[in-house]
Amino acid sequence: MDEDTFRILRDTDWGTVQKTLLAVAINYSRIYPSIGFQTCDDIVQELIVKTLTGQRAWDPKRGELLPWLKHCVRSEINNTANKASTQREIRFSQLEEGDYESESDFIPGE
């Protein structure tokens, strides 16, 4: 990461950016039935860490930081939602009465 990029990232108001990205993540994640075990907050936090460590490399010459981060949030949510393990999850709201033979099927260990 070059010095100018580091300076811009260092001087960014990450509290405000995080709130904005969390709103984007919550709104965007609604198009999927599940985004796995991660919460939107987890995804945003992980993206910020990846950005600050250079794992996700932002180039200031190609555009402003916030629009790029919003795009990255959508990308992370797409990747998480489309993982095979997420696709196999069943939400309780999708279960219908009669899916189990007895009430004890609902209670673990009985």
C-alpha cells in the first residue's frame, strides 16, 4: 500500500463509514433467504479489516473509497449467500407443521 493510500485510509472516519456500510449490507442482504452464520455487522467488520490490511486493495486513482466499499459489501454478501453450505441451510420459518413425526423431534436430546 502506498503512502497516499495509507494516509487516506488512516484519516477516514471509520465510525461513519461502518454505519453506512451496515445499512447497505442490511438492505442488500434482504434479497437472499440466508447469508449463512455471519451477520451483516460481521461482514462489514471483516471488509474494513481486509481494506486496512491491504487484503482488499483499494486504488484511490480508480474512484472514491465509500462507493468502492459499498460494492465490496455487496460482493461479500453475494459470496457468502452463494456458498454451498449456506444454500443447504433450512430456516425455521420454512418448516411447516407436520414436517416432524412427533414433538420430541423438536427437542434435542430427548
